[in-house]
Amino acid sequence: MLTYGDGVSNVNVDLLAKEHNQRGNLATVTAVKPKGRYGHLFVQDHKVESFIEKKPESDTWINGGFFILEPECLTYIDDIYTPWEQGPMQKLAEEGELNAYLHTGFWQSMDTLRERNYLEEIWNSGQAPWKIWK
């Protein structure tokens, strides 16, 4: 199992592992749909034709940062400077060896102070969906 460590989620790692094992490929990434943060402008010839306020979630799946990798994945890494997403993940995808576990539960990145403050508010409310332990 691998994670970047900058995401908070209630990913069920047992189900992630089960799906990875059933598919039999070298790697599985957890795919998530992030919450929309901004509204969308539809512009034609420098004029706004319409505007949609931010959606509760995106239409696009993104890399949620939780993985299961077979030991063979290490051979895809050239050295300590190899960015996981720019080399190994792309090659695994090209070879048909990268599965996606579609997680529709809670997921939030924690890359900015704003995101940290948001997660702390949830934690302090006692309603943290990622707290699955007693």
C-alpha cells in the first residue's frame, strides 16, 4: 500500500485490496471526484453566455493518492528522482496494468492552509467522516 500522505479519506482499504486482488494487475489507484471549488463561466467571444455555481462534485475522476502496488512496480522507478505520476503511473496505464478503485465516499486533499482549516473544523465538530475507529 502507498499513499502520498496529503489526503484525508474514508477509503475502505479492505475493499481496495479486494478489488486489486480480483483484477490481478500490478497497480490500483483510488479514483475520487473532488468537490467543485469554483463556479464555471461559459464564454464565447469574450462574453459570458452562462454561469453555473460550483457543483458539489466534479465530473472528473482524479488520483486520490491511495494505492496498492505489486512489488514489480518498483522496476518502473528509475531512481529517487522519478516522479511516480509522470513515469511509472503513465507506463502502467499504457500497459493496461493500472486499475482504478472508484471511491465515492469522503476525500479531501490537505495541500493548503485553507484545506487544513476546513478539515480541522470538521474534526472539531465531531463529525469527521474519516474517523472510522472507535
